[in-house]
Amino acid sequence: MKILVMNAGSSSQKSCLYEISGETLPESPPAPLWEAQIDWTHQQNVAEMKIKTLQGTVLKQEVPFASRDPVIAQMLETLWTGDTQVIAAPSDIDLVGHRVVHGGHKYRDSTWITPEVKAEIADLATLAPVHNPVNLQGIESIEQMLSTIRQVAVFDTAFHARMPDAMALYPVPYEWSEKGIRRYGFHGTSHRYCAQRAAQILGQPLKDLRIVTCHLGNGCSLAAVRNGYSVNTTMGFTPLDGLMMGNRSGAVDPSILIYLMREAGYTADELDHTLNQESGLLGVSGVSNDLRLVMQAIAAGNSRAQLALEMYIQRLRQFIGSMIASLGGLDVLVFTAGVGENAPHIRAGACEAFAYMGLQVDPEKNASSPRDQDIATANSTVRVLVIHTQEDWAIAKECWELAQTTSPDR
């Protein structure tokens, strides 16, 4: 079975083609037959496209564009034409899986895409205005080019949809929750993959493990995983809640916003932009949302950059503690995504706070660019894993599993 994965973001489009042979999934993630990435924002009105095949063929192009659809069409054509051809015809593709950021409370699992599902994705754009519209655009692009191929929506929120109401609801008038105001959580595809991969690496049943997964990239969130499901997470109604992030503030006292609107004349749009685009590491350091550049500034003696780093680690510790409390203990702590996988000082700084419970990190293992490895000492009471998140493969898995159990509605 050949599965095309479409992972659309506000500034980029990532795509992969996987082939799954036989009646069972492989134990380890396979390399895709074909990978593509489009950067929409690096150059104004120019899409930077890079294609790579399993055989090592690489194609780079700069494509002027007024709309995304023709560029996506050109990208897809490289699957069956030119030097990067890996299939004979579009009909060789069996399924297309799409990452969709917000599925609301309704979608607890991946689902076949129907007109009703598309309408729901569009309606939920008010809660994920940066992501859901481009996710929907990707679905409609496939409909235009590959109209006979079945499509699947894999929701970032689905992994958290089984959180108990005591965790998912806010302490506000209950009528608000009946209108859909609740904690949804995000990065679910990554959290699910990492929890499953952790159990596989340790050779233990997932249902027996209490796991905290730390997805630390430009966007950051934690999940508390018990019995294979998320029972708590740090992001909430939107991806703005929780941890301090690259551009985003994370959790703040809501009265600050009311104060700024009343006393400083801020509009809702101005606050939205400030909290989502000008806060976090960037807002505190005044340097960058990129941790690597913040670290360079610290080395040069920048005190605000140092403060930003200290705040980042303190809030990370604080929220890891809350996840452990939700689980009643901890068996496995997982770090993943750009910062989680590549910043040993962040991992060490976070773990130091939990030495009291017997958690010990091996400094040499932590510093050795680990990938899918346990970096805890032999006598640590908690296993500490660094896992390379593979969201695209996780989406392909979801599609394959759905196809084994159900048929798409027509």
C-alpha cells in the first residue's frame, strides 16, 4: 500500500510517500520513497521546493506563485515524472493522509474525509486560524488532482480527546463548555508516536507505562500518557496555552489582557499578535525565537537572553511536575522535536529538578546526540528517552490502520 502524507503548515508544506508491504506494519519507521518540502515565506512570492527520493535523487526549484495550488500540483507531479519519479502513475497512490491541527471535541480518532468532515474543519478554523485553512486547502488540492483517491484526516487534537472532563474543562460557567470552550491540546500526533515508540524501545507494554512526553520545538507542549492515552496536556483551547515557546507566551494571567485592553488601549487583534508572535523566547530575550541564537547571545553576555533561558527551563520544570501529578508517578520522560532532540542543556536543566525522585541523567549519553535512546543512568528510577519524532510516518500508520478496519463513506 502506498500512502501519501500531506503535512501543511502556515509557512511550509511537507509531504512524504510511504510504501507498506505485507499485512503488518514494520517495527521501525521505514524511510519514505519520496519526500518534498515547500517553503512559502523565505522569498516573497517565490516557493522554494526541494524533492528527495530514497535512491538519493535531489531536485531543488524556485517557483514564482500567486496561489499555492499550482505549486502543490507541480510538487505532486514529481512523484510520477522526471528524475524524481517513484511511481508509474497517480493511480498507484492508495491513500492520502492529511495532518489537521484542530478537530474539536467530536473527532477522537482519524477519519475518512467526507463533505461533512471538510465542513467541520472549516468551522474549526476560528480556533486554529493559522493551520486549519491550509490543512483544508491541501485536502481540496488533492481532490482536484487525485479525485478518485481516498483521503484521511489525522487530527492533532484526537490524542487528547479522551481527557477526563475534570482535566479538559475550565473553571468557568459550565454553559461555556457546552459551547465548545474546553482544553483540546495539540501536537497529538507527535505525542502519540513518541509514547508508542518509547514502549517499543523499552520493550514494555504501552498500557503499563506512565509517560510524560515533551514536544519542544518552536511550539512546545507536554502530555501525560496513561494506558496509551493522553490524560493531561499543557496546550488548551488554542496552542497558546502552557509552556513558554519560541514566539508564544504560554500561560499568562488573563487579567493582564483585561488590564492592557482597559488601561493601554490594546485591541484583541493586537494582543493576539503579541502573545502569538512577539512573546516567548523572542519577547523576553529581544534576540530570537531560535534557542540556538539565544544561546549565542548568552555566550556574548546578553543578560536578557540568559533570563529567557532561565524562564524557559523553570516553566518546563513546573509543567513537567504537573504532568507527573496527573499520572500519580512517572516511569518514562521523553524529549522530542527540534529543541527536545538537540539541546542537551535543556534536557539536563529540566531533569535536575526531579533528582529527588531518583531520576538521573547520564551526562555523556545526554551530550552524545542521542536518537531513540535512553539517556538515564542504569540506576535511575525513571527512564529518560530522546526520540526523533516522525509525525509523517505516524500519519501514514493512522491511514493504514484505518484502512484495515473501516471503509470510507462515499
